[in-house]
Amino acid sequence: ENAHDCDDTDADLNPETLWYSDIDGDGFGFGDFSTASCEAPDGYSRDASDCNDYDATVSPAADEICDDIDNNCDGTVDEDSAIDAPSWYADVDGDGYGDDNSTAPSCLLPSGYSAIGGDCDDTEAASNPDATEICDGIDNDCDSVVDYDVSVPTDYATVQDAVDAVADGEGICVEAGTHYGSVYPYGKSVTIAGAGAGSTFLDADGDQFMGVWYGETVQVVGLTIQNSWYYYGGVLDMYDSEVSFTDVEITDSGCDDGYDCYGGLFYSYYGSLVLDGVDISDVSTDGRYQYGGLLYSDYGSEFSLTDVTVSSSSFRAGTGSGSYGRLRGGLIYAYYAEGTISGLEVTDSSFDANAYVYGGLLHAQDSEIIADGLVFDDNEVGTLDSDYGYSTVYGGFVYGGFVYAEESDVQLSNASFAGNTVGTGDWLDALFVAYDGDLTLTNTLIVDNEVLAAESYSDTFGTFYADYYSTVTLVNGDISGNNWDIYQVYSVLGYRGYQADFSVLNTNVVDNTMTGYAYAGLIYTDYPNDSGYGEFSFDYSNDYGNWTS
């Protein structure tokens, strides 16, 4: 017996019983703060297992959830048994799609798993719901159908014969090997699938590979196109139709008409063209007038380029013809068209004319172009090559060494223009030209380019030319290490003309050099900001190490 015992029926309750601070009121106290008492003081608990006494959602009685907190005070944060842990799908083949029948819960994505299921064969990376069906004996796109019923040459001798034979909307397989001839669907929608680029070769035998003119939907998949030549789309001429090329290689093709070339590889009028995973190399064009070395997207057309590469190719106009050759859009000429680009890499190629170049990469006229992930590196634009010499034909003029936006909206993001050589015989407007249009560059590198001129009194405005109600916006850019070997440069950034706005934000303009004379350091304009004829701004940016900063 103890006269001071407060409850002689409970051995754990006595004047020396410890109670633990329970600030958050969740019924669990914190062991570092205690007091002895027969009765529970307000705000205290006999349980000392709370691991966070400032959060009522955290206690040994709580459920673990995925929130970077040890909710149930077991010493582990976000364990796999958390009640809201998502299930992940085992992705053995690493193609981004997992096996629906093999899952594991975890707050974070485990190694070797995917958030997306639906893989029909998790041992084959070429087989998943996002893959394109090719003729390789497996179900590539997980639609439970392997290849197509009709095959060339097993069932038909040529691709054209097979296209003529199948019903509208069906597909044909083109087996590994080289197959000759052109393809004309003549109003029939069809899929032409090879055994993979580098395995199936379609050789147009010096003619145009395909013409699609009657509202068809045509898909070309998993093959190599070669030896395809024509002056209206060296590979494809299309009107009011939908055509896609997926996982395709194109080589030894183009336009060598010697007169005019409308789309070195692709010409589209009122059409929809999709290039996805297309590798283009060793192609060439050489017409008097060249409209788009790769693509001429004509009136009412739209195009989409995804993961397209162009390398070791030559796009020329007027060479050897004795005429005033014009190259409009060294790679792409868009005329009243819409285009999206998501991953385009152009390297080690040349874009030349013996008189005029309008946009070494792109000439957009009354068009809208949105591009992300554009690389234009180590190319030659209008180079002063001895085999056609600019000075021999009316000097030589470059209007937009890289981009010419004429009454168009051109938006470039995450782009690189590096290590290029731009040559002119007489005059270079600028590397980027906007005339009555909008040009926006975000996260763009313009570095280590070389600008050359043949004439001793050649001029250029500089990097940009914005005139006549144009808007040029440069955000998060880098203009550095460029060298201007030309008689006169108006300024390092270029020229702002009548009713044009030029905005530069968070951009480095540094260490650019020249061998001639400069009218101004950073920007040249005929109209001050307070004139009411447009404005220039240069905010949170750097300007140093240039010729007359």
C-alpha cells in the first residue's frame, strides 16, 4: 500500500509515471519532452513514439503515403507499402512500355520499370504500342496483326503491281532487297512497309519515287529510298492528300533539272506531309531557281518534321546554268503554309546560289513555322566556291543567311546555329531577316560562325535585320565567337528599321570580331526609341568583348 498511489489497480500509473508532450494532439507524444504525474496533464500522452509532434498527420497510427515524409514513424520514408504508391510495369526490353502482368508498387519509378503498360512482347524493343508496323515477322505496334497479307516480290513482282492489287486502305509488305520503279496510288490509300531502312531499298531508277494527287492517305514505313529524281519533288509530288514517311532513309536523290526545281525532295500543294524518324544524306539539287532544297510547302499545305536529320548534302541554284540562280529556302520554302518541327538536325551540307539566297535554312512567306530542337551546324551557305564564284554573275546577295521570315510568324526554341560559314559576293542582309513578320528565338545559340565576302566593299547589317512592322524577340540567347570578315558591318546585333520592335532579354552578346568597319556597336537603327517608329530593348543581357562595344 502507498498513500500516494493514484490508482493502485494500475501498476503503470503512479506519481512517477512519465507523460510525453503531444503538441499536435494526435494521441502520441514526443520522447524528448516529458513530465511525471499521476494524471495526464493537458497536451500530454503516455505514448512517446511520435516522430514529429508538430504534424498531426504523422504518428505510428498513420498510413504511409508518398509525400517525402515518414508518416507512420517506422524510420522509412515512402516505402513501397505506401497506400497511394502507384504500380509500375516491368520494362525488360527498355522500350518505354511495360508488361501489364508484371507490376511493382513504389513511390518512385524503379529501375527497369515503366509508367506505361501495354507492351505485347517485353523481350522485343521493336514491339510496343508506339512502334510503327514494318514487315519483319513480328507484331511491332501491338495490334495483334503481324505484317500485311500482300508481299513484294512473293505475291507481286513490283510495288506498283501490289498497290494496284490491294483494296483501298490496305497495306503491303516489301521484303528485304532492292526493288525498282516508281509508285502512284491513283486515288487509293495504302501503307507501304519495308523490313527496315537499310534492309529494304526502293530504287526509283532515276525517276520520281511517288506522286499522290487524288486525296489519298499514304504511309511509307521502314525502308530506304534511293535514286529518285524529279523537278517537282525529287521524291514526292503531292496534292490535296496526306502522306507520311516513318523510319525512312533517303539518299542519292534530288533535282538536277538545270532549269527550276520545286522542292528538292518533297513538293506539297494543299497537302499534309509528315516526316518522322527520317534520315537524309547525300542528296543534291541544282536548278536555276530552287524552291526549298528539301521541301516546298506550297499554298494551303501543312507539314510536320520529327527527328529528321540531313547531312552531307548539297542544295544549289543556278550553278553552271549561266543564269541568276535563286535559292528560296535552302532547306524549306513555306508559302502560305503551316509547319511544326520537333527535332531537326542539319549538318555538313551546303546551300548555295550564284546570285540570290533567301534563307539558307528557311524562307517563310505568309506562313507560320514553330520549331523546337533545331540544329543547323557546320554548314556552308552561299559559300564563295571557286566552281561558280559569286562575282561572275551580278555580284551575289544573301537575304537571311539562316532564316528569312517574310510576312510570317517564325518561332524557334532550343536551337543551335554553330560553326557555319556564310559567304556573299556583294551583300548580306543578315543571318536572320524579318520583314513585316515576327521572329522569336528562345534558348538559341548563334556561335562560332564565319561570315565572308568576295567584294572588297561588301556590307551586312549584322546578325538580325528587322524592318517594316516586324518584331524580333531574342530570349535566353548566346551570340558569341562569330567572326565577320566583311568590309562593313552595321552592328553586332544588326538593324532595326521602320515600325520594327527588337527585344533582347537575358542574352549574351560577347566576343564577336570583325576585320572591316562598323557603323555601331550593339544595334543600328534609323529611328530612336522615342520616335514612335518602333523600339529596341536590351534587358538583363551582356554586351562585351565585341568590336566596338
